[in-house]
Amino acid sequence: MPFIIKNIADNIATITINRPEALNAMNLEVVGELHQAVNEAIANPTVGAIILTGAGDKSFVAGADIKAMSQMTKAEALKFGRAGHGLLNAIENAPKPVIAAINGFALGGGTEISLACHIRIATDNAIFGQPEVKLGLIPGWGGTQRLIRLIGKGKAVEMIAGGGIIKADEALRIGLVNAVVSPAELMTKAREIATRIVGNGPQAVRIALDCIRSGQDRSLTDGLEYELEAFANLFETAEMQEGTRAFVEKRPPEFRKD
Ligand code: CAA
């Protein structure tokens, strides 16, 4: 996997997109390798959270590979778009939280990848944008759908139709990212959040993510019913027994054996 660096430590998988000479722009090969790495981290039972970042100190992902796209036919663009959708859906539907550690440019597909992640932490020099219209294109990896759900229609239309950039402080203000830190603090902050997550009941985290995600496609009434059933189901699990017993016995719970 030349374009991906993988590391697993303390139940946290860190996946680094490694094409710094092109600011981590994504061609079909990079998309395929990242998808495989995400799938492996999802399948690994010792992994409780995933951090996604970009190699180098300049860029998270500067978007889809424009040089590659400039040569694509419509059929090839459809294949490329579907590969991107497949990757981003895998991230969004992951049963363990995926944290985007955004170290610089997150443009086009870079913003879109971050949108599919569950939590976004950015460096203070991070730059977001959906500049596709400047190329005669539109966001093709979910930007027209996920951005509106996160920051609302007005800001999403401004970003997508205007094609301008959003700096880290503005991204924080409009809720595009959870936190902004210095480049030196980025991975520490991402690991701090991931560490808190992996200390919790993995099954509870998975079910909570499922309720949050599926609630987006349901009415409030249906979503509440779905949550209630999931909540009640957990009362029959060893994990819930351990968590509540540990509280009563005034000790930390032991959720993980690995
Ligand atoms: N695709 C291909 N190569 C890219 C790239 C991209 N998206 N972004 C950067 N690169 C390459 C550059 O071509 C350059 O390589 P060469 O020297 O071999 O030409 C190298 O990365 C460094 O880039 P720059 O010299 O341009 O660096 P800079 O610091 O001057 O500028 C930048 C940085 C503002 C991010 C600029 O590179 C840029 O504007 N990149 C394109 C950003 C963009 O438009 N992204 C959206 C792509 S469309 C998309 O993503 C569609 C979708 O929804 C899926």
C-alpha cells in the first residue's frame, strides 16, 4: 500500500494518506487503498477508534486528483465517483468513531472525506473549501448532501456555489469542525479523544453511532422508537452488566480484554 501508512496502538488505528508530493490528492488507487485500510481497521476487533490524517505538514487532502480527472470520460468519472462514495459511506457507516485530524488543506474531496468522519479536529492553518465549480464541476463525493446537514443550507450553498475557502477559525465558528489546535497539538488532541472513546463500552459506542446515523434518515418519532429499542436491548448484554456493576463497586469498568 504505497499511498497509505497504517499504525495500530492502544486500540487506536491511525491511517495516514501518504501522497505528500501531490498534497495527498486522491486518484483511484489512493481511494482504493484508503478504502481497504478503513475496512481492515473496522474488521479488527482490537481497534476501537480510527484517526484519519494526511502525510506532511501542508495538507490533509487537496481533493480528488485534478490531473487524473482532466483525462476521464463520463464512464470513468462515474466509476471514480462511485469509488469515492463507497469509501466515504464506509467511513460514515463505520461501527467505531472515525476522527479526521485535518493538517492543512482540506479542499474538494478533502472536505468531503472529513464530512464523512464522525469528529473533525483541525490545525489552525487548515483550509476548507468546495472549489469544484472553479473547475466546471460540482462536489462528487457527497459534498452537496453532507455539508448541508452539518452547517445548514445557507453556508453550504455559499461554500459550494461560491467556491471560496474557509479558514480554521471560521470552520470552528460554523460548526464544520469540533476543535482547532496548533499543528504540534493535532495528533495529541485526536488521540486524547480516541483514548476516551476506546475506554468506553465498544458495543455501546457502536449502537450509539448506529442510532445517531440511522436517525438522520428517520422521522423524530421513528428515531426515538429505534433508540428506545436499542437502549432496552443493551440491558441483556455483559457489557452493560460490567459497566453498571463497576459503578456500584466503585471501580473502573473492564470492557476490553485485548
Ligand atoms: N490534484 C492533483 N494534483 C494536485 C492537487 C489536486 N487536487 N492539489 C495539488 N496538487 C499537486 C500540484 O499539482 C503540485 O504538483 P506538481 O508540482 O507536480 O504540479 C503539488 O500538488 C503541489 O501543489 P501546488 O504547487 O499547487 O501547491 P500550492 O501550495 O501552491 O497550492 C493548493 C496548494 C491551493 C491546495 C493548490 O494545489 C490547489 O488549488 N489544489 C487544487 C485544490 C482543488 O481544487 N481541489 C478540489 C479538486 S476537485 C474534487 O475534489 C472533486 C470531488 O468532489 C471529489
